[in-house]
Amino acid sequence: RNTALASIAIVGDVATRWAVPAVVAAVSAAAIKWRLDRPSRPYDASANSVGREYDAWTREGILEHYWGEHIHLGWYTDEELKR
């Protein structure tokens, strides 16, 4: 009978020593993941596209200004080629 009580006490000690911190760590990790997975603002694909920014850079001449005329921006009209 004393052996059974000692076994229960050991199991209880292990549960307190390891299980509680493991549960706390798992809950903390889930809370951190949940918080980091939330975007700070909604993404609008129609307003935030690479193509839209690329077109704006082309109109403003930003790429040519910083990297010169040798940068390839894709397709040019005949008027653009004359410049």
C-alpha cells in the first residue's frame, strides 16, 4: 500500500514539474502565433499590385534616374524610344 501511494506521489510530482510548464508553453506559443498571424491592415490586391507600382515608377522615371537608361523596363512605345 505504501508503494502505491509513493507511486502516485511520484506521478503527481512529475505532472506538476513537467506537465504544467509544458501546457503553459503550448498555450503561450499558440497565443503568440495567433497574434503574429493577424495582419496590421487589410491587403487590397487591386490597389497594391506590383504592376501598378511598376507602371508608376515608369511614368515617374524613377528607375532610369537611379539606374540609368540601360535598365530594361519592358515594352516601349515609338514615342518613348525617340526620347
